[in-house]
Amino acid sequence: MDVVCCPLDKADLELDVDERDDEEILAGTLTCTECGETYPIEDGIPNLLPPDMREEAAA
């Protein structure tokens, strides 16, 4: 978590874990402490794309 930051403003991210397997986080969110943007964690992989790029990738 020390090297991961918000791609929009480079602020710290706060982790909220929904599902864990031992030490691995499988699902949850990362929330920027400055702008409040949230980034999903799915299947153990954080999606740190900016919101507009995330919507394009999902379409």
C-alpha cells in the first residue's frame, strides 16, 4: 500500500476489504483520501484506471 496512490491526484488510498483469502485481498475498494474517488478490487486485482477510462473499458 505504500507505493499505490490515486492516479488522479497522487494522494493516499484507504483500503476497505470485502473478501480475503489468508493474506490476499480478493475483493474490496481503494478510496482516495483527497478526492474521494473509489477504485474496485476484483479477483485480487485493483483497477486503478481513472473513472472515465473504467467506463470505456466496461462498454
